[in-house]
Amino acid sequence: MQEREMQNPTESEAYALRRARLVQMHPSDIAAEIENLELDEIREVFRDLNDDKTADVIPELPQELQTELMENMRLERVTEIIPEMLSDEAADALGDVSPERLHDIMEKLPSEEYEEISDLMEYPEDSAGGIMQKEVHAIKDSLTLAEAREAIRKDEDQDQEDVSSIYVYAIDDSQRLKGVLRLRDLLFRDLRLLVSKVMVTEVRSISVNADQEEIANLFQKYNYSSLPVVDDFGKLVGRVTSDDVLDVIQEEATEDMQRMVGISGDESVSTPWRRSVRNRLPWLCVNLCTGFGIAWVVSMFEPAIEQYAILAFFLPIVGLLGGNAGNQTLTIVVRSLALGEIDDDEWKPLLLKEVITSFTTGFAIGTLAGLASWLWIGMPILGLVVFLAMLLNMIAAALAGVLVPFGLRSLKIDPALASSIMVTTATDVIGFFIFLSLATLAINTFSL
Amino acid sequence: MQEREMQNPTESEAYALRRARLVQMHPSDIAAEIENLELDEIREVFRDLNDDKTADVIPELPQELQTELMENMRLERVTEIIPEMLSDEAADALGDVSPERLHDIMEKLPSEEYEEISDLMEYPEDSAGGIMQKEVHAIKDSLTLAEAREAIRKDEDQDQEDVSSIYVYAIDDSQRLKGVLRLRDLLFRDLRLLVSKVMVTEVRSISVNADQEEIANLFQKYNYSSLPVVDDFGKLVGRVTSDDVLDVIQEEATEDMQRMVGISGDESVSTPWRRSVRNRLPWLCVNLCTGFGIAWVVSMFEPAIEQYAILAFFLPIVGLLGGNAGNQTLTIVVRSLALGEIDDDEWKPLLLKEVITSFTTGFAIGTLAGLASWLWIGMPILGLVVFLAMLLNMIAAALAGVLVPFGLRSLKIDPALASSIMVTTATDVIGFFIFLSLATLAINTFSL
């Protein structure tokens, strides 16, 4: 009894302290702090935060958790929080919510938010429409600078997102993008001038259907910090900012790395193990089939292996180095394709370069391996067979490393997809076939 | 003769057309167009561009080409171009230039550029100091808004970099960062107010020594578009912008991917083959040694393989699936470490999760593999051996996939470094040892 009395006040004190601490933190830090809590605990934390803060925290949480919250928080609270979120973040949060629940939520939203969010939800997730936000300063190009300033001041009062950048786009009466207004014009030019006179008219814009990877490459190449998004009629519909692009770039790099080794869903260290199993098992099964294919190739040479069990010692070396060399080439190619450094039709000179490179590394590695094998087993002919198999397999590895990703690309498949598995399989099959064929030839020729 | 006359004007016409086209292009596009030309041709193109445009093109070229240009262009031209570049871009361009040439160039620069660039060149390339630019609007916090505006107007006239964002930092008399001035204050507040009254005083800044990967994670987590950089005394020394961070993120992802497969230098599809050989050969040699280690493990089981050559068929399957599963785990771990999603001391729960995951996938794959082996060879005991070897090797693969990167990290080595090679080696050694041990045990126990 004594103990319980001691404990209770301390617990609630610690709890109060924690709440007080959370309330003062940056939304991203709050998200990091609470993302591993149970759903009920998170809802409890949100009860202490006002709608505005909650609206800032939710987009920083993992996608699945956002969905769960949208499903399980009180409907009234959800419909109060959503209008406080940026439209793109709201659309993302609601993206995977069940149709019935989504209907309930959308029905209760103010009409402006309703339209913006339902517009955004129609675009594919990985298009400009899917990552852009609708919030943008759009002013008529027929206004004076003084009128433009006043219009922006009103907008800014509502929505105080950024401290140091304001993007002001000029549109005509049909909402078509006409130009961009520089801040220095707004700050330093005669306020009676018309927007259309001072705006920059050469504005790069992106189509609402553009792929997010292309957009990322555009941002990186030209160092933009924001680009306007237009629909098929040239109407301004939103903007993509560099922080959206940062997310895209990290996401695409992660996805490529994971796809290469055959992980079929987005995964992070915090993914539950059941989902990890589902992500990884499919390609492992494929790999099992290719593995039996490789075993079958080896089995064709059973007589040779029966005669010389030592041949089995060298299979791992041939396979390992071929796989490694193939993956080196593959990594360079997949990454260059993703970064837009190389086009689909530029594979020929690249193939030539990779063959030359692999011939050189193959000659070096093959020589070392051949000499080592000779010394170890004491059969010069085995050294020669190892040398030739290594050299040829590393050239084959280079071919596979280039042709697999370009081949996938020409089939309109992501060039990263399970590419490492395919290349490793190819180098194993080819390497073992070459090595065991040469060994059989040597055995037969020299009647060993 | 006729032909030559026909050809010559056409050639020079085409050349003139091309020059006219180039002059009007965006600097990044010019860079993309000329980066594969010979050095002399590039210099010829630069003769048609004014200093300002040339200064914009150079930073977009590959690093090596920038160095070559700085070494080989006329000294007078170089010293005219450098002051037109942003300080961080100039420091990067000059980073690998020979000391004598660098001395000649720096000597001829105006003193302001000289100081900014030599300051920047002292910071490590991958620190905040190495990626920041010195150009920043810094105003005394004792000014009025009107005076601040005037100061910024003067700065802007000199250096018209960005259209839509102006970052204004407030400093005290000792240059220490005190706050940031919001654009809306500059646009809409009473101009007689003091900067110190309206500025935001809670400003996140980064230390000039901060690592670029940490900075990238900070930008991504908090969606900054620019952050001030301060030295050890809190003095404002520059700023890092989101386009610097975009480059860092791409670079770090590329580096991690390449390092995992043992490519020791930065490589792209345009890297000359000689350098590719130098980049890839070292770890291939290490891999050759580990390959012989694996071969030696297999050789310990020579009697078993001599008796049953069929055992050799299953080595590739065991090796392939162990390697693939290990690389799946490894990829998740390396990426999460790079993104700062997991801390150095959080490996234990992760290890547990990976063991559970791999037990599940291993059980599934092992069962399939065991049944297939039984059906193929017709020996139920072989099926059991394959099943057990698969299961145990996939658990070993998970252990290797977690422990290799965390182990490297605890040795203060990049967790990506050759990690894929190490994991593949580990799973081969362990897998073959388990499989051949179990096979030997089965042979001896059942006197097969």
C-alpha cells in the first residue's frame, strides 16, 4: 500500500512532465518520439496538442500510422485537423483510408479543402500531381505591384508556412501560368508598375503528369527550389518544392537499393517482421528456382566431379567473383539510369567500356587465381582452366551487368527490379558451365 | 576538290549554328552538351561565352573536367571567371588543382574572393564548411527595417542569384548569429521597427564542422530550405541551401551503393575504364582471397564429395540463397543507418527481428528446397540435410546482415564499405560448412 502511494504520484508526475515537454517540441521531434508508441498512447498525446500542432505532426509519421490514425481518431477531431494541414500532406494522410471512412471525413470538410484534397487524391502517388501542394500564391498579371503585395499579405496571414521564401506566380484570366514575380521586384520596384511588366516570363513549369524521378533530376540539374505545376491546358494547379524533392530522392534511392536485392515492398528497420517476410519471400522463391537451375547445370558435369572432387572446391570462387564483378557493373548502370546520366539508347558504348574493364580485371584476377590453384593442387592444367574460367566469367558478368538493367528498361520495367538476383544467377550459370566444360575438356584431352 | 569545297562551308556553318544555339542555352544544358567533348573543344566553346555564363557552366561539369579546365585555361581568363562564381563553387572547382597553379590563380584574385575561397578550401569536403557558400545577407540587428532593406537592395544588385527566396540573417557587432528576418516582416511591417524587435530569435544553425550526412538528415527531417552555418564562436560564416543538400543526398546514396559492392572510388558510366579498373580491382582481390578461404572449407569435406558428387550440385543453391537473404537484410540496415533511422546502439532489437524474419523465410525456403531435392535425387535424408542447411544458413545470413554494418560502424568505418562482399563470404563459408557437415554426419550415421 505504502509502495503504491509512492509510485502513483511519481508516475503521473513523470507523465505530466513528458506531456509538457512534448508540447514544446518541433513537430518532427514529436513524431520521432511517439511513432513507436501504441495507437492509444499516440491519441492521448494528440489530446494535449492543439489542432494546428497535431496537423504538423501527422505528416511526419510513417504512412501506415497516418492511415491508422485517420481511421481511428474521433471523426470530429479529424475533420478539424485536416484543414490545418497542407493539401498534399492531407491527401497523403488520407491516401490509404477505407472508402467508407474517407467518405465520412470528406463530407464534413469545408468545400475548399474538399476540392483541393479530392483533386490531389486523383493523381498517381509518384507524379507531380501526387507530390505537389495546391497552396501557391497566384496573382493576376493585370494587377499592380501594390495590389499584388496586398493580395500576398492576405494569403500570408492565413498560411504562414515558410520564413524566407515566397513564390509568386502570375496568371491570366483563365488561370494560365504567365510568369513568376521576383521578390526583389516586390521589395524594391515602383509599386505602381504592372505585374505583367516586371515578371519573368520564361518560367519552367512541370506537367501535373510528370514522373517524380524526372522532376527530381530536373531540380538537381538546375538547382531549383520550387517549380510551378500546370495541367494539360497550361493552368497553374500547384507547386513542387525542394523539400518534396528531397523526400522523393531518398525514397527512390532506397527503393532502387531494395529492389536490386529483391525486396518487393518499401521496408525500413521499423517494418514489422511479418511484412518483411512478405516483402522478401517472393524473390527468394524465384531465386530458389534459379538456384535449382544452376544445380542442374552443375549436375550435367557429374562424371567430371566424380572423377575430381577438387573441382567442387573451385565452384565457390568462380561464382563469388563473377557475382561480385557483375554487381559492381550493375550498380554503376542502375544508379546512372536512375540519375538520368545515361539514356536508354546509350548502352552500346557502355557495354564496350565494361567489356574492356572486365577483361582487364578478369585477366588480373584470373592470373592470380590460376597461379594460386596451381600452387594449391599442384596441377598446372587446373591453373589454366581456373584462369580461363575466371576471365570469361568476368566478361560475362560485365555483359549481364549492362544488359539486365537495359533489358528491363526496354520492357518498361524498373531497371533495378531484382537485377542483382538476375545478374548473380547469370554469372553462376555461365561461370560454372565454362569452368566445368573446360575441366571436362582438359580431362578428356589429356586423359587425366 | 569539289567535295572538299562543298564540305567546308557546311561544316563551319554547322559549327556556327551550334555555337549560336549553345550561347542561348541554360548553363546546365550547356554543361551536359559539352562534357564529352575534348578539352580543346570545350575551351573553344568557352571563348564564345562571356565570363558570367562560363562561371555558371563550370560548376555543372564533372569534377575532374573542372580541374583540367582550371589547369589549362588561360590564367587571365580563369581569374576573370572565378570572381563570377559562387564562393563554394569556386572552391570546389579549384579543390584538386596543383599547388603551383593554385598559387598563380589565387594571387591574381581580388582580395575579397581570395579570402572567401581560401577560407572555404580549408574545410573538409564533406563538412558544412565544405558545402556551404559564403554569400549570405547578414545585417546588424541594431538596424531598422528600412535600413535593412536598403542594405539588402545593395547586396542584391551585385549578386542576383535566386528569384524567389532571400535569407536575411541578423548578427551582432561580433558577427554572431542572433536571428533570422522573415520576408513578410520586410514586406509588410512598419519600416521604422528595429530588426532585433521583429526577427525570429529561435534559429537552428549548423556548425561549420558538421558532417554533410547529418546535415542532409536535418534538412529532410525538418524540411528546411536553407540553414545558417556558424563557427565555434557562434559567428555566422555562411549558409547551406537545399540544392547543396540535394547533391549531398544523391552523392551519399551513390557512394553507399557502390561501396557495398566494393567499388572504392566514385564512379559513373562516364568514368574512363582505367579508373574503373583501379576502383574495382582492390576489393575483387580481397574477394579472391576470401574465395580461396571458402574453397578451403569445401576441401575439408573432400571425402564426402568424392563419395557423393551430387553434394556439389547443392553448393550453389545454399550459397546463392544465403547470399541473397543476407544482402536483403544488409541493404535495409545500411540504408537505415545512412538515413539516421536507427542509432548505433539499437542493433539488439533489430537483430531479434531479423532472426525471426529469417527463421520464417528460411523455414519456407528450406522446406521447398528440401522437398525439391528429395524429389530430384530420391534420397529423403538429402532433403532433410538441405532443409536444415538452408534454414540455418538463412539465420546466419540475417546475423551477418546486421552484425557486419554495425561492426564496421563501431570501428568508425563506413557501414557500407564492402559490406556486401563480407556478407556473401560469410554466408558462403557458413552455408557450405553447415551443409557439408550435415551431409558427412548423415553419411557416417546411416553408413550410406
